[in-house]
Amino acid sequence: MSQRTRTTVTAADLADRTVALLADSHRLALTAAHQDADGFRVVYLFTAGHPDRRVELELHTDSHTPEIPTLAAVSFPAGRFEREMRDLYGIVPLHHPLPRRLVRHQHWPRGWYPMRSDAGPRPAFEPVDDSYGFLTVQGRGVYEIPVGPIHAGVIEPGHFRFSVVGETIIKLKARLWFTHKGIEKLAEGKSPSDALPLMERVSGDTAVGHSLAFCLAVEEALGWSVPEPASLLRAVVLELERLYNHIADIGALCNDVGFGVLNAHALRIREQLLRLNADVTGHRLLRGAVLVGGATVRQLPTAAQLAAVAAEVAEIVDLALRNSTVRDRFTGTALLSAEQVRDVGALGYVARASGVDHDARRDHPFHNATTSVSAVTDVRGDVLARFLVRAGEVQASVALLNLLLAEARSGAWLSEGPQQLMGERMSGVGLVEGWRGTVAHRVEVGADGRLARVKIVDPSFMNWPALPLALGDTIVPDFPLVNKSFNLSYAGNDL
């Protein structure tokens, strides 16, 4: 069982409490702003494993001039959460070292904060009178390459600005949030069940990860117990989601170094997995399997099906690694150190490929079967390491699935409902190891049983700052390969 403690802090002791938690192996997983009747409230969620611990610090601030002390000097993720909060709520982080906008582009109306209860309809966009302030790198032979925001293929927009000498990247700046969708605002006032389809669509390839984190948060808030068979089924579909995404990335990485035939085989396996998903849940992306208070599946995959997938993926990986071109392009490319991972708070296979072992299946388990998960790690921090971690996780997921399926039963497993009376303000947290990394949701539920606030953190929000770090001293032609080795979600970031 997780332990979640909540403490109200003052502006004067916020930094000291944060430093102490970070020194005690906690990480800042989430920061959520709230607009209450008597002012603004900011919740800082710190998490740690071994055992599962969750600590919330609550800071209250004035409703007329909402201001908080910045934590950017002690936590890089905190600085980004603060900039997001300022753009959406108008809460000012005092003395922030990088006070410019993060979410709100230049054409967004000034003084309009869409997450506030009194925001009203969106005003007309303003004329853009200044461009985004990209840092200009100057010197002999330096030039810039702009890429995006519109890209080839069916992906969401993002702008990249490269400063280059010859072919060597000196600096990369990514500009995101071109399609801010207002998902957290859309969830307000809905019942948890009505909001669930929205959570499945936060990032389409992480339908299980986000819907499960949301349900866990709601269930904790309402004291809603989940039947054991449902928890097992949730763990099963979470691993199926990991499988089809990892094999897609394995193939795409091979394709980016010219080994297209392996990508073709990887896409064939991915298609088999998507069809298996449809057999299991009725949906190729596994939507509809996780429910508030339970889970439902039509049928379960067999050990033979999973063994065939594992064998074919292993063959693709072996063929890739025995190819000298693949090894040459992967090895030593886009190094990301463990220190850089810890500095920016990166998660998932990006962190594990640099030797930083975060895995919510073990650190924040929702089922006992995952407490002994041995995360796949590497210490090299290059494209090869990120490839090998994915390959290892495919085999580890199949092994875990075989363990889960020994006890799992298909069908619909639902509890009757919340076991506690509604209170004035009930909150809950859900932490799930999605295929990209830890997905975090925090909810607050009102006395009427409807959602008063949902805060969502996709692992891509934490991982995007790591990409420019890894690209330093990398050549421009390797950017597509490096970008795919991270495979970050625009949708999960641009909420």
C-alpha cells in the first residue's frame, strides 16, 4: 500500500522542504494549481519508491496577486511546472530565472488565463508583434536550421531551431504547445466515468497508461476498491500496450539508418499485436478495457501467441545488431548522461538507458505481481542503449504477461462503487509505468462526485528537455534517428 501524506507549507519554508525531499530520493512528479473560493492553492507531489511514498506540499496564495517563490534553482522540473502554471492560471513564480511564456504563444491574449474559473470564452487572438525569443548562437560559421512546426507525416506540430557549425549541432531549441487542447479544463465538472474517454485520448498510443492512472487517482480519492481480477487485467493490458509500441520503435530506429526491411517486419508484428489487442478488448489501441472501479476484456492472449512475438522481435534485434551500419550509427550517438537525466527529471526508457532506474510498476505498484519487476537498464546513454532497453523490455513484458496470465480471467470485473461518504474535497493520485515512462494523474472530486480538478503529467513533459541535451555535438543527419530514439509525444505534452 502506498503512503500519501499532505502538509500545508508557507512560502518561507517551501524551498527547504523541497530540498529535504529531493535529498531523501524523492522526485517532483507533479505540480497542480487550484483556484479555491478564498484564493489559489498549489500542490507539489513528490514521490519515491522502496517503499512507495507520496508526499504532497500545499501552498496557499492570494487571489488578487497570486505569487509563489520559485523552486527553479533546486529543481528543473519545478521551474517548468511553474511556467506552465503562470501561463494557465496567472500565478507568478517570483524571481524565476526564465520568466518568458512556455505554453502561451505570442498570439494568445494577454491577461487571459484559461484554467481560471472566471476565464470565460477565449478572446480573439492578438496580432503577433514579436517573435519567440530563441537564443541566437553567434560565431564564425554558425548558421540556423528551422524545422517545423508542420512536419511530414501524421504527427502534431512542433518547431525545432538548430544552431549548427558545418554539420555539428551546437544547440537545439524545441518550441511546443502549438495545439493546446485544454484537456484538464474539459474534465472539470464531469463525472469520473464521463471523463474516462477523454483520459484515453490524452496521448493515443498511451490509452491504457493514462486511463489507468486516472482511475487509480479517482479510486483513491473515493475509497473505491477494485476486485483482484480487475487489477490483474489492468496489468495485462498495460503490458500489451508496451509491446506494440516498443516493436514499432525498434522497427523505426532500424528504418532511420536505412534498414527498411527490418522495419517492414516490425510493422508486421505491430499489426499482429494491434489485431490481438482488438481480440482482447474490442479496440486496436486497447480503449475500453480499464474502467473506473474495474476492468473488462473479451479474451486473453495465449502463451503461444506471446512466445511467437518474443521470438520474432528477438530475431529482428539480432539481425539489426549484426549489421555493421546499424551498430555504427547507433553506438555513441546522442549521449545522455545519468547526471543529465537526474537534472532534468527524465523518465522511462530514456532514463533507464542512462542507468537511472525508475519503474512505477515496482516503485508504485497497483498489483503485487509487478513488485518484483527487474527493470531493463543500460549505462551507455546513447541510441544503442535506448534501442537495447526497448528490446529487453519486450522480452521482460512477455515474461511478466506469462506470470499474470496464469491467474487472470477474462470478463467484466467491477466493484459496486465508492465505499466512503462524499466529503467537501477528496483527492487521489495515480502513478502508472506507461510505455514511455511514469504517467501521473492527480484528481480532486467535489461533494457532488464530479471532478473539480484533474492534473495530468505525461512522461514526455519530463523528457522533452532531455532531447536537446543529447543532441549537443551530434550531426544534423542524425537528428531523425535521435528523435526517434526518444519518441516523445506532442499530444501528451500539449494538453
